[in-house]
Amino acid sequence: MIDFDYLELMQLKLCMDMTKDKMFMGGDMRRHASITEKVETSLRMLDGVSENSEDEESPFDRLMRWKKENQK
């Protein structure tokens, strides 16, 4: 299992968003969707947000909150 921190997951989410339209075969699309779902679930878990939450905090706001909480 690969252990990503919050910033690495945000970077991976960005890469997944940028490559979504590049998938053209069914298997590629399914794997891309599966990986994207796992990344988003991991981000929500780190955020402490449940999947059914009505939380409207933007990804940028979550990133800034994470950065503030983890500054040394």
C-alpha cells in the first residue's frame, strides 16, 4: 500500500483531473475512475469529512487549512 500525505494526494487529484479526458478505452476509463474515487476518498478521510457530508469547503480551503495545521 502506498502512503500519501495530503499534498501528494492533492497533486495526484490534479493529475487525475488533467488526464480524465485522455482516456479512450473502456478499461482505461474504469481504472481511471477507480483511482480517482480512491484518491478522493483518501482526501475526505484526511479532511475528516464523510462521503455524505454537506461540507462546502473548497479543495483550496482544505489545502490551506491542512497547511496551517501542519506547519512546524
